[in-house]
Amino acid sequence: SSGIMELATKNDDIGGESRETVEIRYDGEPMTAGYNAAFLSEIIRRTETDEVLMEMESSTTACIIKPVDMKETDENIYLIMPLRLSE
């Protein structure tokens, strides 16, 4: 939602669950989207900047992730597909 992102993960195999809230720059309508936590962590780990840009049109479309201060040729652009969330 506006100004914050809540990250949540759940592991049914071990019964673990975690939630974290981070400040973001976002002023659109609230959205809920799900991604594989291991894939998302790997993308963030490989991005060598403090901030990333996540571009998505909706919670059911692919998300493009790239460094905020990306130079033209020195960084990768990542694409991650959303998961279907159970309501």
C-alpha cells in the first residue's frame, strides 16, 4: 500500500512463518502479490545496490526487478512470475 510493503513468508514443512514491513516509494492502489521467497531472495542478493525497482502492472503479471541506479550495461534485469495465492 502507499509507502509500505509487508513481506510475509510461510513454510508448512517446518511450521515457520515470518512478517516484515519495509518503507517503499509507492502511491498506487493497494495490491497483494505472491512470489517464491527463495527466488526473490536470490534476485535481491545478486543485486549490488541498496534499492531495487519492482515494476508490475498487476498482481497476476510478471514483475521486473532492476537496480534503481542501474547503468546501461553493467547490471542484470530480473523477471519473476507471481504465484497464485489462496485467499
